[in-house]
Amino acid sequence: MAAWYEDAEFYHMYPLGMTGAPRENREEEVVHRFDQLTKWLDHVADLGCTAVYIGPLFESTTHGYDTRDYKLVDRRLGDNEDFKKFTARAHELGIRVVVDGVFNHTGREFFAFQDIQRNRERSPYCSWYKGINFWGNNPYNDGFSYEAWRNCFELVNLNLWEPAVREYLFGVIDFWIDEFDIDGIRLDCADCLEFSFMEEMRRRTEQKKADFWLMGEVIHGDYSRYVKPQMLHSVTNYELHKGLYSGHNDHNYFEIAHTIRRQFDGNGGIYRGLRLYSFVDNHDVDRIASKLNNFSHIYSVYMLMYMLPGIPSIYYGSEWGIEGRKQGGDDGPLRPFIPLENIEKGEPHPEVAKWIQTLSAFRKKYPACVHGAYRELLLTNRQYAFSRSLDGQTVIAAANNDENAAELYIPVSEEGMYEDAVTGESYRAEGGKIRVELGAGGCALLAKKEPKAAE
């Protein structure tokens, strides 16, 4: 039986943004906004998603990644009991919960760093951070220097070679599992973490919870260095993310097809057998509706994300085609407040969410969409078709990025009847091909119909 994460469909929640919490944590008292997040879970289930990635969650000073207490839910969201209720409700709905693990750095208000500020060389925590030098200084004028993440001095790099740091962080993970019953961790800046640290994390978490999932944020490089039996289960597939929108904007389906050949081709794909985390947008990049030159391509973009090899993820609000672009270094426009009543309205494009529901239902009905072998069937700059096949089950995805309708003759290896998952229209494979008409920017999902048993 496959582990839950093999078939998962994720919903990505950035809680500080979606609840409208203040950007700076100046709250003296806990403000209970978590009930808003819990109410989103019915919508998540309606979309067909089976897991949420939610984070950052834990007490921080500003955007959530400058942690000041790993064992407290951010007071701008609520308290630990609120998050327990969230995970319990998610599990009632059959939704797994994955949280952000920010283990490369802490904020300056974290207890270990504050002890160094007070006690300098006498602090027992000097070895907890990289580059502590009491002969130097930093932009905050502490009277010592330290290594910061990408020169963002509000983020102080932890020394993961220090055994006490490792034990502390592994104890934090044990706490999250025991206290909240979480199902996995998304490792922030996994490409900055020590490999031995992630390997030890895999051993520890598997002992604690056998099906615990570890996914890393990795942008560049060789993903197979991270995804392996002794380290992580998955990483973010930024390479495919880029192709999904630029392949449409540039009328160049070769970019997407080449990425899939390189990654997952059965004969030579460098990531074949791996299950990478697929997305079209997230809390760090512009919304897909803002990236596409032609909004109508959003349907084929999502279809490809669901049908190509990978674990699909929806970023909150993008199921309604909302827009959002970074403004300089400000990520705020990517992380907006969305009132609960907007779930009912689904504005500005409720039809996008309905399409995602269709994709999810199709993916669940046909295991070939998840586990099936990928085969490229047709490829031009503006048209693309491929199949996924498993145990005699075959599904076909076809897309057209042209501004005009297109007639596709899709080669197939099996004769017989195919059915459109949306319209119910039947197609007969004749002479080794299926003739399919796609509208401008259109796409289609076909499934091979099983022959009726003789009466």
C-alpha cells in the first residue's frame, strides 16, 4: 500500500497573510485568528486536496521565518490549543498537516541569540551560531558579528554541526508530533542545510512516526542529491514550475516536454521514480494569474500540473485566479488577507476552482494519473499530448496554447474508445490515432473506456 504522500494533493496556506494578521508581532496578548484557518478546511476538502502545507506558524517577530520560539504558535494567530483543534479537524476530514520547519536560522529574539547579546563570550550558546566574532560588529551594533542568511541580519544562521543545536531541533520536532500530531515538515531553505542533519532527521522522524513526510525547499541544482531513502521524500520542483508558465507565454511546449523527459523519462530521466512537489505559484513567487500573458491558459497549466509526474499543490486563493506580484522586496502582495466569505463567492474566477475539482476527481478515479508511466504522444510548439498508463489503464492529457482552435491527431498504441472526462464525448482510436479538437487555449482529459463484458 502506497504511503499517504504518494497520492497527496496539497493546499498551501500562508496563515499570517490569509488571516490579515499584523506584519510585525507587537501583540502583548494572544489574538485568536486560527478559527478562520480551521474554517478553510471544508473548502480544502471540497477542492479535493488531501493535505495542507501550512506555515510559518511559530512565534516570530515579522514574516514568520525569524523564529523566536519554536514551541509556541505565533500569538498573532492564536495559541497551541488553537492549532491542536486545527489539526484534529483536518484529520477528521482526511487531510494531513505539514508545517514549515525553519532550521537554517532563527530570529534575533530567539533565546540563544539573546543570551549571547547579554553574556557575550560567557554565553554557553556561542557555538549555536555560525561566524560569531566578538572582534567585529553588525548592522544592529551588537558589538559582535555573525553569519546571516543572504545578508539579512534579522536571520542568524544556526550552526547545525553543533550537537546541542541538533538535539534541540530534533526535540522541537518531537514536540510538534507529540503535541499537534503533524504529518510532515517542509524544510525551509533545505539547500542551505547540512546533509547529515537531514539524514539524522529522517532516521529520527521515521522512528517517531513511520509515515512522516519530509519535503525540502530547493530551487536550483540536482534534486536527487536530496530525495533519497536516507534523506528527504521530496523537494520543490522549481524547474517544472518555470516551464509551466513560460511554456505557455512563449508558445513553447518543448520547454515543458524537455523538462519532463530530462526528469522522468523511463529510460534516462534523472529523477525517474522520485515524487517531486509540483506547484504553479507559492508564497515566494508571483501568482500564476499575474504571470500568464493569456489568462485562459490557466486551465491547461493546472491540468499539466495535475497530470504530469509529481505531487500537485494549490496556493490559497489561486484557485480563484487572484493576482499578485512582488513589489521590490515586498512579498506582501503574494500573501493577501482573504475574508472567509470569499470562499463562497470564489471571486474573481470561480470557474477555475471548479476545474481544479474536476482535475482532482479525475486523478483520484484513475490511479494511472498518479503512478502511471509517462509517454509523450504529440509535441509541437503549440500543442502537446501525453499519456499515463498503469495496469492496463490509460489516460491522455492534451493541451493547445494557440490563440486559435486546433485539430490534433494523437497517436495511441491501443485501439478502442476514449471518453472525455468533462464532456463525456466519446472518441474512437482508428488507424493508431485519436482526432481531438481543442479550442483556443483549450485542453482535454481522456480516459480509455473499458470494453463492456459480453452479456
